[in-house]
Amino acid sequence: MALIEIQNVTRVYSMGDVDVHALRGVTLSIEKGDLVAIMGASGSGKSTLMNLLGCLDRPTSGSYTLDGREVSRLSRAELAHVRNRTIGFVFQNFNLLARTSAAENVELPLLYSGVSTRERHARALEALGRVGLADRVDHLPSQLSGGQQQRVAIARALVNRPSLILADEPTGALDTKTSAEVMALLQGLEESGITVVLVTHEPDIATYARRVVTMRDGLVISDTRQEPARALGPAPVPRHVERAG
């Protein structure tokens, strides 16, 4: 069953007297529990597509259905609700608060969900345990390696129990060994039933995905399935993560 259905989506930005066609009619379906890598050169449209998938932007035309709900025409408040309850975000540069502990960083998305302090803390500890950082909950980002910081970021993405993880160049700031460990985590999420979509410019990272979508000039130029390489490294995410309702 498809979690994501995009039909003939365009995105046009007006830059003064010039219209920039970032997406030129993209149609894409992504199944629940899939791990998909989106590739393409700078200016190919992959970042624009990721913003649309993350409900951070709206298409100029076309439709976007997420988990059975048409989201392309929702209000800002409705889009914010979808982002908070359905989507977890992972970024290249981690985006952690420097003076805040790992547990407190992970708790942040729950502040916008009306979750009690006790439950926020319990769910943060659970999420950190899933990514193998149960012994680092009180550490500041400066006390963690790059790979550990990205694990905190993944725990933060998981804490609201989303059905979709969007990862924008999640290994871009990491060395080869640590990148493989992060990809092992993302593969573990896929195996638990969470859909993972990642943007990458690294072909070796794309080998870990079950599907590779390549973009150029605002269009999908190839869409292939493959037997994914198995990432080496600890992947403590359990196979049956509780899913968003």
C-alpha cells in the first residue's frame, strides 16, 4: 500500500520577472515500509521534492496524497500538524541545540504535541535506546561524535512515532564507517515498517536503499529497484517500532 502518492506535481518559483520551474510534472508512488534514495545534481529538483514531501512547501499544481490524505492544499496550521504527527526529519548538520542534552534535544518535537513532561522524558529515553545511545542521554552535542550526534537526530525524528522519515544528506558530514552505521540504523527503521526517503549525492549511500529515484531538470529520469547492500554497524532499532496512529 502506498504511503506517498504524487501526481503530476509542478513547482514554479517567481524570481522577479523570471519563473523558475523546479519541478516539471513529477509522478511518484512510495510504498509503506520502503527505503528510497533520491539522487540528482544540484538544481535537479530533489530538494524541492523533499520540501514538498515534508509538507514544508506546496506544489504549484498537481496533487500530493500522504497516507490517504490529500495534503497539497492544506492550511499552514494543518500542514504543521501533519509534520508534527506523521513525519520525522533528519538533516546533514544534525540541527541539535548546543547547550541542551541529548534527551532534551529528542524531547523537543513533543513540546508541540501537548505531551506531559514525564511522558516526554520517557519517550526520549526510549528513542535514544533504539539508536544505541541509552548511556549518552545527558551528554551535550559537543561531548558526542558526529555519528552519535546524527543518532540523536534520528532519535528526535523517531520520538513522535512517525510513519515517514525524511533524511536530507544524512551522511554528508560523516566519514565512511560512521555513514555505514547511520545507514544500518535507517535500514533498521525500514525493517520496522517505517518509510524512509533520503536525499543523497553519494552513489555508495544509494546502494543501501531498496529503490533509487534519479532526478534531472525537475523530472524523474530513472526509478529503479535493487537488492540493497547491507550496511555494517550496530542497528539496535527493534523490528516492531510502534507506529503513528
